[in-house]
Amino acid sequence: MNVKRDIMNYIYRIYFIIWLSGVLFGQSDYSLQDLNSNSEYFGQSVGTSFFNEDVVVHYFGHFYWGTCTTRFGQLNNLVDELKSQNLNIQLVGIGKDSHLSSLNNWIGSNSFPVCADESPFNVWSDWGAGQRDMFVTDLSGNVVLQQNITSGVPDNLESILVSLATSTNGPELCELGDVYVSEAH
């Protein structure tokens, strides 16, 4: 009667189901306009196929929440540092158009695309995204990691992104705390 073990087994099963659905059905491609005037892609429609040869961190959050803004800023800084090492890694922040009045919270000094999904929020729905969910796609556009980062950006995210960006054999097993997420080769 180990409740903690039972809960962890349940969580592992959920992550496996999420991973398997990504493998079997893939995530929906999207194309949303970049609203960040600090981004090199400002005004262009960006999305999954736009960055088809990059590792991409897709971050879903609300423009008005302080925690969402903080996490996007942390991801921006991490991806910016990795790009300065000539790694093919991108970040796309995806909020909702009903919160556009708070868009500046995400733009500030951030340099990556910020997009607003329009009601009825098909991109959020197609990806099964919730507030502060992060998805990482590999060089082939396959989702290899999904995690809610409300409690913080994972300590090993940098090594995961570097591994994916430098992989020549396709994605490898990624360890995220006690959760393992992988993609078929």
C-alpha cells in the first residue's frame, strides 16, 4: 500500500500515453503570426513546419500571469544561450488572443516568437496543451517531451536540448526527473 509509488506509476502511464499518441498521431502543425517586434520573425507566420529542421520548444501560457511570463523569460534566456552556440534550437510562445492586452508581458526583452491562438483556441486543443505546458519537438518535428513547468524549468532541459540538436541518429531517450520520454527512431 505505497500511495506514492502508485501515484508515480499512474503518472508514468499518463506520460507514456501522451508520448504514444504523439508517436502515432503526431502533433498538429500550426501557423500563427509572430507578434514580438523583438523577434527576427516578427510579422511572419511561424509554427511547427516553419522550423522544420530545428529543435523547437513550444511554450503555452497566459500573457497576464506572472508565472507564465517568468517561465517564458527563462526559456527565452536558455534558448538564446544555446542559439549563440550555433545550435538549431527555437522557442515559440503561444498565448491566447483573449489576453492580448497583456502581450507586452511576454515581449519585453524576449527575442523569440510570441503568438496568440485565436478563439476557440484550436492550437491549444490540438496539442492538448494547458497553462504552462512545454512541448519539445526534435529536428524532424516529433514531440519528444511534454511537461508542465509551473514549478520551474527542468534542471536538465539544457542538456536535453543540446542532445537533440546535436543528435545524428534521431532523438534519444531523455530523462526528465523520474519521467522518461522517448521518440521512436
